[in-house]
Amino acid sequence: MRIATMLAANIDGFIQFVEENYDNKHKSYVENPDKLYQIRLLTEEFKFQLNASELRRINRYSWNEPYTILLVDDIKKGLDVIEEYVRRNYDDLFLLTGRLHTLRSLCSSF
């Protein structure tokens, strides 16, 4: 239950990190903001924000294992695609590797 809420909080942090870096293009370390925009689109496509809020909601008072595992599997699918994109564009998106590693390790707990 606590790992699920930690995962939800880290997903929110990841989304916020990507959005802040994209919105502040002139202050970001990413030279090509289009690549950050692609990450932003992928998080929207795989509904990371919805899955994070749903994880937080269903595990607020009691542990709901089947639905939690279903949501974590959806998150893992999105992480696979995002990690592949970051791996291909590592020179521009190296800042995301730490957060992706954290999300991957939290997902592997399920």
C-alpha cells in the first residue's frame, strides 16, 4: 500500500519535472525541447496522471491488490516506451534517467 502511494507520488513528480523543464525551455539543460515535448505526449498517452491519482485513491485506506497490479502494469507499459525513447536520445534526455530508474524500481516491487 505504501509502495503504491510512493509510486503515485513519484509519477506526479516525474510529470511535473518534465512539464517544468519544457515550460522553462531557456533554463533547461535540454537543447532540443521537442524531445521533452515527446516525453510529455507519451505521459499523456499512457495516462500517467490518471493512473497515479487512481493508485492514490484506491490505496488510501486499504490495499486493493488486483486493481493496483493492473494499474502498475499499465504504468510499466508506458515506462518501457519512455525508457526506449530516452535511451535513443540519451544525449538530450540524460536528466530523466534517474527518475525513470526510481519509477522502474518501485514498479518492480509488485
